[in-house]
Amino acid sequence: ELEAANVFVRARGNLSLQEKDDLLTRAERIVLETPGIQSAFAFAGDGGLSTGGPGGGGGPRDTIGQIQIEMIPWEDRPTVQVPWFDLPLIGTISTTRVDPAFDGDEIAEDLLTRLREMPGIKVDLSAQDRGPAQGKPIHLRLRGDDWTDLQRAATDAAALFARTPGVIDVEDTLPLPGIDWEIDVDVEKAGRFGADVATVGAMVQLVTRGIFLDTMRVDSSDEEIEIRVRLPEDDRVLSTLDSLKVRTADGLVPLANFISRQPVPRLAQIDRIDGERFFDVKADAAADLVKLVDADGAAVGLVPAADAEGTDLNAVPVTPNERIAVLTEILDGGDVLPPSVSYEWTGDQEEQAESGAFLMQAFAGALGLMFIILLAQFNSVYNSILVLLAVVLSTTGVLIGMLVMGQTFSIIMTGTGIVALAGIVVNNNIVLIDTYQEYSRYMPRLEAIVRTAEDRIRPVLLTTLTTMAGLTPMMFGVSVDFLRGGYSIGSPTALWWIQLATAVVWGLGVATILTLLFTPSMLAARVWFTTYWNAGTRTLQRIGLGRASRAAEDWAIRRQARRVRAPTLLWAEEDDFEPAVLASEAPKDQARPVPPLRAAE
């Protein structure tokens, strides 16, 4: 939930600092009058609160001011009583929740609506990043060496973003409107008058930044201060260049004899990446919108989520990734970009791709290490692969839990839950297969599988149920205050862990079914396959080699052996301390029956 955010006030044009401050003061007054805002810190002008960074964070280039706002702390917000569930005899049970009007997102929407009523400005709101700043989620980077084509491509891409439904708060890194004065020195004419370029440059600096002489240190500053020589403030205008004279060997010569000036578009700055110039076009996706799709998969249009209820069409939520897919299709299928310009999606899209790749590598590495350890302990490739297969199939439960709980897949939290789930699933399967290998040493393998499932169902269910019960409150966002007593639902701290808890709880539930049903079934399938394979092989050998062959003789011996009934072992009571005897050798006048000796005992 939104707790703190940065409000960027944008305006194009050459505004003085006083004009910027006046606009920001009006915006700050609106911010402080908005219910739910605890404090605000405003800064007029360039720089200040922008975080910047290689990820694309920071405010737009046309920002004239920035306001950092903090909402009322979650625990101090007004609460209301809402129905929780109904009981047949008691009635409706209510619970205390934070007033929806003081939800962070609702406060932000109300604030943006009021700020955007101010004429002449644009307003963007960005949640404060808890890590490196990434800027807006829809982040297109255009790269190329042709400066003219690159500027035109950035302008066309920004126009494409603006006319695409569901894409809002468009900004770009194009130079701001304005002019710079370009001063050209005619070197040939300057040489005729005996003036050199360095002397001419020094005279021009008198009108602009000043001639650098030296640096000095003062007690009131920790850094060195530059000493520069400039003309008085009233003379620091371009028309002064027409009256300045430069000293040469032939005397004083007017600068106007060999310099010229002309206005050029303001360049501001040139950004490069890997040696190529680039511009960024950024935007956000509109909230509470869905895309209606018919039965053939064709998009019908975008409507508010509330209006999509009751329609026969499929509703697809509008997210940054969904809008990026739409924009990519337009960029690839049209003539929006010139051939000399290439594009790539960066920002959140790039971070998601990197996080997803890291998660897959971490999961694959964990499975690889597990396989090596299992192979060393079980000495069976089949059993080791069976354990890892159960781990992979347990992700089905994670996806089912996300669908049931209505959650989106989080690369970090859901992915971490899947990796943590792998360790729990491995433990249950290791216990099951280790017990099976122990039993199979002195009893038939099918009986060992059944006995293993009987003996291990209790510990597997106990570990599963206790883990799921412990994480269920976290899955529903319930926080218990052990110091002051009571509980809360939907606190920001609990919301952060809901996706991880959901992945573990639902994944573990499905993994338990796989452990108790799928794993024994796969062990039995191996036994059945081996038995039928060997039987089929011996039958083919007997048929192909004849009745006098060794295979036929072995088959006849096994057939006769199966007809012989194995003796039953009897075990005396513990207080008799009698050894085990065969049922056929037991005395007939024995007073009480001797219980049979079971293999597991």
C-alpha cells in the first residue's frame, strides 16, 4: 500500500525561479489540504529530491518542482466496522478495518484529481522506491547515431504513447524548448587582425561565465571556491560583444570584425549508452481498467473494471506488461521508427527479465545440487529424479493458489516461495524413499511400498499441516500484536509477505498429495515395469530358443517354485523367550496360539 510518494510538477517554458515557486506553493497548499496527508516537503527548481540513477529513476526533465508527501501511518488511520462472516445463531461477526477513504491509493487518486485542475501544469505521482529507482514501468529506450532521426523517433513514440488507451503520464528526455546562442569565430579574419582564438575566447567569457583565475579556501566552505573575472551584471548581455575590443599587436580591434552569433535550438545534454545516443520515453498504465476480449481473442476495447461485470466478454486486466505487449506489436508492425533507430524496453521490464533469469538459474542450481546429494545417498538415479520431479510438480499448487487467491505472479516473493517450497518437498520425499529402501531389503518391494506409505503418512501430514497452519494467517494478511494485544488485517507489513506465504501453503498442500500418492505410484510403476519386462524377455527367450533351452528350464523351475507354499514363521510371547519355530514343528498341545512374525517386526 502507498505510504509515501513524490509529486512532480511539470511545466514547459522559460519560467523564472519565482514563477516556479509560485506554482509549487499553490500545489503544496492543495497537498496539505488533502485528507490523509501527514507531511509534505517541497522543492522548487531543478535537482533537489530527484534520485536519478542508471535505472531511469528521478523526475521528468520539464519538472519545475517536486513535493515529497507522507501519508498518515497505517496504524493511526481511522477505522470502521465491516461484516466479516455470518453465524447461524449468533448473527453477523464484524471486524475492524482501516477506513477505505484513507487508503494510500485512494488518497493519491484524490490528490492527483485536485492537482490536475491547476491550469498550465502537468502532475505525475511516483511511489517512493524501496530500492534503486526505476522510474515509470513503461520505459522505452530509442538508440541511434542519426541525431535528427533519433529526435523524430522520440517525438513519434511519445505521440504513440499519448494516443494509446490505458497509457498515461507520458514523458520523454527530449531537450526542452528554448534557444542557445552559438558564437562563431572566423579564424581567417581574426588572423588578419592579429587576434588569436584564445584571446577571443577570453573576451567572450567576460560576458558569460567569466575568466577562471584560481581557487581559494574560506572558513565557511568545505570546498574550494573558484575565482573568476566578469563584467558588471548590467554589461553581461549579448549586445556587449558588439562593443568589446581585443588587444592585438596593431592595437585594439572590435570583436564584431571577426565573430558572429546566431540562435540555435537548446541541446541541454546528450546521453549515450554503449557509444550510441539515446532518448527515453516513459509512461504509466492506468489503474482499474480492463480490456474486453471476445471469444476469438480480438480486443473490443478498454472499460473501467466496474463496467465489465455482467458482460459475456472476457476481461483482461490492463497492466504495464499488457500495454508493453500492445505497444511492441505496433512498433514492430508499423513505420513508427526510422530504420536507423532501434528500441528496447528497459526499466521495470528489464529488471523483471533479469530477476526472472536469476530465479531460474537459482532454481536450476538448487535442483542440481539436490540431485548430486540424493544420488550419493540413495545410489539410485530413478529415486533421485523422482524426488526432483515431485519438486517441479509442486509448482502446480503455487499456480492454483494464485488463481484462487486472485494474486499476480511476483518474481521476487512468489519465486522465493517456490525455492523455499523445494526444500520442504524434498524432505518429505527423502523420508518416504529412504524408508522404502530400508523395507525393500527384507520384504517384497510392492509390500515395502504399501508399508512405507502406512508408516510415513502421519509424520508427513503432521509436518505439512503445522507448516500450512503457521503460514495461513500470513497468507490472509493477519497480523497479531503480542505486546498490546489484538490483531489487524491488511497491514502494509503483512501485505509484503502474502505472495510468499500463498506460494508455500498451496504448493505444500499439492506437494503432500504428490508425496503420498504420486511417489508410491511411481515406485510401484518401476516394479511393475521391471517385472513385466523380465517376464516378457524370458518368454521371448523360451519361445525363440526352444523347450530344451536353458531359459525354458529356468521358467519351468520358477513355475514349480511358485506352487510351493512358503512356511509361516511364528513368534512366541515375549515372556516365554522362545525362539521362532515353523508352524509345522510347533507342539500340538500348545496352550495358546503363537502370533505370526511380521516382516516389519
